[in-house]
Amino acid sequence: MQESGFKFFIMNNRIYLSLAHMSEQGYEQKYVKEAFDTNWVVPLGPNVTAFEELLKSYLGGEKEVVALSAGTAAIHLGLVLLGVKPGDEVICQSFTFCASANPITYLGATPVFVDSESDTWNISPVLLEKAIEDRIAKTGKKPKTIIPVHLYGMPAKMDEIIAVADKYQIPILEDAAEALGARYKGAYCGTLGEVAALSFNGNKMITTSGGGALICSTDAAKKEAVFYATQARESYPYYQHEKIGYNYRMSNVCAGIGRGQMEVLEEHIAHHKHVHQLYQKAFEPIDGVSVQDNPDEDFDSNFWLSTILIDENKTGVNYETLREALDKKNIETRPLWKPLHLQPVFSSAPAYVDGTSERLFHQGLCLPSGPCVSDEDVQYVVDSIMECLSVSF
């Protein structure tokens, strides 16, 4: 990083959090070209089928996969399959992106937000049970579904969450949008609940440009999901509709990108983990800067985004001051998710919180972590943060 030429290159080429990265071998172009050459430019076809089978195999072969237009669509259809109706309540992790909760409202249901625990930053099993008991006492019925989120690729404490869910017989919809390839006790995130959602947005571990997938437990559930994802057309020679459906199926062209991306999925995961290790080693001796890590051997995050917490009392710098300083150095960082119970659009929703996610929001930053981030980029990010911290002392 001492070479001025390299620094000039970095300063004129912004370092982003996580950009889409196509394979050097051109796998994606191969399958997209096949789609055009065979005129399969519709929301079904060989690429869609093959992509679903590749995901199914990757996840262990016991789950079914439905390729969809977005991760949000996957959550929406998951809620439909679990029978969520107007007037129901759905428990959702508060510390997450709005797409985890928005589909609840699409169905006329109400989100009930639950705070995180400090080890994984995911839904607190203790607060989860308190929320369930209180909702039963206040409404006379159980929440319909529980949505834990594997935030930034870190698995939630699924054994404890499942124990609570089983106690009250409430199904789990895993939001694994950020967690493809992450494991909890050896099992892939997305295979631990009744249904689960994946995202293939442009910044995720792999991309289909835009897109997502619903993971189902049975072939019957997959068929039902495909039915709703294709406008709920009944089996008639004409268009007969007895239920409300959606236009959620993934394009065969986009699925071609996904097929190619599956060829480099493990490479991408290894890179994200490598970047995390570099940050961890660099900040280990720095009092007041901590890198989120796996709590113990049960957790195997994909580290989709590496994240740090800044203790202003020890460093003299808060997360926003640091973010602004890094932005001036052409480094993209992002505050941690603003908890949904603090979002104006959800101000009237019930919430069971203890301040954990709000504290994390006011202390944390996401750092550049994607496949396009080089070791030299990481060093520049680290040096820039250290420079900001040294100025404050």
C-alpha cells in the first residue's frame, strides 16, 4: 500500500461493498447464449430447471427449490404456503432489511418485531418466547409464522429458535437471503425451517441479476409454490383462476446466469471468508474496534459482509464520522441495518426489544467484502480506518 501508483488507482476506482462478479471462464454467458439460441426467453425452461436442481443438490438433496424473480417474492410465497391471512400476526426479526417484513403486510397480516441477541445479532430466542406468550395473552391466538434472519450470512441460534417454535407449534420461514453457503451445526442455512428464502440480487453471494428462490420441504409444496408464482392458473384449456396468484417465476435468461454462478459459488464463499480473516487479523490488536465472528464451532458464517463495531468511548470516533471519512477516500461502507421497529412505516407494529439491535445500529459498519475486493483493497480500507482513528486520539 506504500506505492503511490496503487493508491492513485484505488482513489479513482471506488471500493464497493459487494459487486456482482461473473466467472472468468464465462460460464454465465454460455448458458445465457443457450437461452437465446434456443429461444427460451421466457419465465421457464432448461436453465430454470437446471438451476433449481443445482441448488437442490448443493443444499443436500432433501429440499425442493423454486426459482423466483426476487428473494422478497420467496418470502411472500413462503407466507402464502404457510397459510398467513389478513388479521394474522407474523413474528419477524427486527434487525434486518425491510424485505423480510414487507411481504407480511402484502397479505394483510401484522408484523411483530423481536430484537436480537448479541452473539449472532439474530432473533433472540428468549425474547421470541416472551413475544409469543404476550401475543397469545393479548390476542387470544398464536402468531402464524416466525421469520428468523441469518444476518450478513451469520446463522441464527436455530436449535433454540426451533425449540420455541416447536413448543408453540408455529412454523419457521428462514430468511437466508444473505446466507447461501452458511452452515449451522453442519446444516445449510435455508434447510432448517419449513420453508426458506434465498436472494440472488446483484450484491449477494451469487447473482442472477435479480432473483431469488423458495426452499420447500416437499414436492407438493414446490408444486403449490409454482402454481401461485405463475398466476394461479387452474388446469383448464382456457385461463381459469380460483385463487389470487403472482407473476414471480424466474426468467430462463436470468437462470442461465445462476447456472454459471453455481460453478464459482464455493470460490466466492472462500473469498468472502478470506476477506473476513484479513479484517479480523488487522483489527485484533485495536481496542475499540471489533469484527463480528462466529460465536463458536456450531456457526459457520459465509461472511457475506464483514462487519465491525466501533466503540466511540475507546476510539473517539463514531460510526457515521468513520463512514464519511471513508467515503471521501472512495470506500463504500454502510451502517448496519436500521431495526424495523424504528422504521416510520412500522411505527404501529408490536415490538419486543431490549436495545440490542438499536445499539448495534449506532455502532456498526459493513466493510467491502465482495469478490471484487482484493487483498490490497482490504489493506487500503484498514489503513484508512487506522488513519481516521489515529487522528481522533
